[in-house]
Amino acid sequence: LSTPVGAFPIVVYLLAGAAGELCGSVIRAPAEAIKSSLQSGRDASALASAQRVLGSPEGRQNIFRAWSASCWRDVPAGAIQIAIFEGVKLFIVN
């Protein structure tokens, strides 16, 4: 099995998927906190929700707590998802 990523493509795919999810979660965590706050009716507008969530120490602490929990869930899942996708793609192409 010859691939452009070397002798251990599964490792590269796992790391790429994990890195992608980790980078995405940095944006996703605050956005989810703002969305949840807005949907619960706690704030009248997205701007007010963003100010409350991002502007207070408690809000930032909640974002960090939610971000760390989502990393434990999303990073392994993203890594496995990309690795499976790339493995199936290699199987189909070759």
C-alpha cells in the first residue's frame, strides 16, 4: 500500500482529524455557548448574549469547561472519522 503520506498513513490521518477538530472546537465552543444562551431566552439579542458570555469571567470559565468536555468527545471522533474516510477512499481508488 503506497500512499503520499508515508509508511503509516493511519497515524497521519488520525493526527490530521484530531488537529482539525481541535482547531474547530476553539471557534465552536464560544459559538455554542452564545447560541444556547440566546435560545434559552436569557438574552434578547446575539450581541447581548456574546457580551454576557464572553465579557464575564464566569462566562469564559463556562466556555473553557464546555470546550474541554467537547474536546474529549469531538477530537477522538473526528480523528476516527477522517481515518475511516481516508481508508475507505484508498480502498476504493486502489
